[in-house]
Amino acid sequence: MEFVISPLGDLAVVLSFGNEINEKTNRQIQLFVNKLENEKVRGIVEWVPAYTSLTIYYQPEVITYDSLKAELESVGKSTWQSEPDRPLVYEIPVCYGGEWGQDLAYVAEYHGLDEQEVIHLHSNREYLIHMMGFMPGFPYLGGLPENLAVPRLEIPRKSVIPGAVGIGGNQTGIYPDDVPSGWRIIGTTPVSFFDHEKENPFLFSSGHYIKFVPINQEQFTAIKQMGRDYQVKTYNKG
């Protein structure tokens, strides 16, 4: 397992696994995380996976940078057979178009498609969750079809509603809260997937997948009314 270790201030290090954003790189990161969990290195506080890197936060009063670097290099060379858990695919219901997806018509027109074709293309695949960012609960997804990529808004909206599903450039994602956005909103999910009151507040985590499932207005309302009682359907990848 190859990676480069670099300091990030005096409380963290970054492990870089190359510069290619793909499933192979993500798998390498997940494998390393599994090994790291098995080793239980004293002084490590937490780690944060990204597209091609893994940031590890540590306590310098417990372990020095040089010692941590040596430990991480040892983890990478470990022969312990670490296989990540079989990834899950989360089926996320989405009401496309209309008041819930005001930019669906734009995406369709931009690519010379009708709206149903856009919905089919967007929902007919499993998107890898590369990482969680820029706000709590936001999944960065890989796998958007090239013929759905669109330019971002010239002037970002001041806010989108929680659950908004958007496309920005060659990425798609779900907004867990009311925030400004320059992405094209094509639908909305009634599912809440970030709850700060839970011990594990996030529904998703990197290394798993999301599949969007089209629903109608009646289904949207029914799921919304169920609130926390609604159970997101999952299945094993592959």
C-alpha cells in the first residue's frame, strides 16, 4: 500500500494515496482505515477520509510526529488481512422537478433531453460516497453521467431547502440543511439524514453508495410525515 505522509500543522497529518479520484483509490483509503482501527495507535484522536487522502488528527503530547509517522508506515506495511465491510447501497427517495426541482427543466434543455430522461439517467446508477464534507451530512458522490453535467448558477441561491438534490459541474449531492448553493436543484428527498441528537448523527459514511429512487408528491408527503420512523432501504453492493 503506497501513500505519502505530510504534516498538517502540529495536530494532524495527511496521507496522500495519489491524485486519481476513483473507486480504487477510495478502496485503498477504506482498507487503510480498517487496518488503523485494528492497530489502535495510542494518541490518534480521529481520521477524516477525502477523495484521495486521509487526514489523521493526533495528540502531540501523547505521540510525536516522527513516532506517528513510523506507526502509520508500519500500519501500511501490515500483512493483517483487512477487508472493508461489504458496502451498502442506500436507496434515497427523491421527488424530481416542479417545486421540488426547479432546475430539472434546465438540465434537460441543456442536454437536449426530456425531463423523464434526466430522471432516468440520474436515478439509474449507484453513486460512490467518496467523502463527507463541506457541511455536516453532505455526501460527495462520484459517478454522475457525463451527459448530466451542467454549469453551476452564475449567481448562487441564498438558500435551498433541506434534502435538495443538485448537480454542480460533474458532481451530484444532497443538501442536509438550508444553505446557499450554486448547484442546479433537480429534486428533493423527504428523508432526514443528519440528526445531531443521535450517537451516530450521519446516515451515510464514505465507502458506501447512494441510489436515488424517483417518487411522486403523495409518496413524498407520506414519507415526510413519518419523520424519523421512516427506514431507508439498503442492500449490499454487488
